[in-house]
Amino acid sequence: MHVSTQDLKQDHVTVRRIRDIAQRCSDRLYEGANIPLEDIDVISVVIEEFVDAFHHGKEEKAYFPSTEIKNDAYAEDVRKFKIEHEFGRRVAQMMRRHLKEWKSGVDGREPVARFLKTYAIYVTDHTGKEDRFFDMIEEMKSLSDKEDRQILEHYEMCKNDAGGSARIEELLRLIAWLEGRDWMK
Ligand SMILES: [Fe+2]
Ligand SMILES: [Fe+2]
């Protein structure tokens, strides 16, 4: 498997950790648990920066442009993936909006729980479909070694757009921190 494809599949492992946090947080909110709103803020930060800016950035700016040109079926898959990215961004935006209201005194427990749950379902569906797409790209040997290297160079630019290596490491630490919170147990 090419490194450029493997890299995105590896990101999906992290994205699914964020999904598990969102799902757990949603379940606990529905149960009426007290979760610090600052913790939900951190969930929104890792979604915005790791999933949207960093991971979707690599897909949209580097991997998809190199694969969608191969054939019409790939182009159609990529078109759907990009629409799904937009859907995910909207769900995250709605969650943030209700969280902000909640912080200003309007009870946002139900909508925040609902959008976190929707986000978790979205991640499962979307990353599952993309993983099958990535496997197909590899099985069909659709990428050359040269294209793989070019995509990897693009990833470096995407990483800088998302705040650089130090910021990505910080986001990974935040994900681990969330996993260790009391309400996650
Ligand atoms: Fe994606
Ligand atoms: Fe993805």
C-alpha cells in the first residue's frame, strides 16, 4: 500500500477515537451527567482542527485531486465524499452554536447531545466508505510511485495549513486528555 493512502487510513483511526469521545459525551449528556462545557469545547476544537482542517484538507487538496482524474467512478465517489465533508462541517457548526448558547445561559443539553450523536454516526459512515475507496485505489494500482510522492509533499503543505507538526501533536494530546476524563469512564 502506498504511504499516501496508508496515511489517510491511519488518520481514520484517530478520527474514530474522536467519534468515540463524541458518542460517549452525547450518551452521558442524555443521561443528565454534568460534563464541563470546556470539555465539549475541546471536542469541538479537535473536530475543527484535526478532522476538518488537517485530515479533510489532505483529502480535498492532495489525495482526491490525484485520484478523481483516473476514471468517472472515482470522480463520482470523490464528489460524494466532498458533500459529506460539508455535511460534517455543518453538524459541527450546529453543535458549536448550541454550545455557545448553553454557555451564555440557554440550556443546550439536548441539541448538543443530538449533534454530537449525529457527528459520531457521520464519522462511522464516512470513514467506512472512504476506507473501501482507498482499498480499491490500491487494489487497482491506480496510483504510481511518483504520484504517491507528490501527494506526500502536498500533505506537508496541508499540515502547515493546519498549524504545523507542533499543533497536530498538541491535538493528539488533547484527544488523549479527553479519553482520560471522568465522564469517559
Ligand atoms: Fe473524508
Ligand atoms: Fe477521511
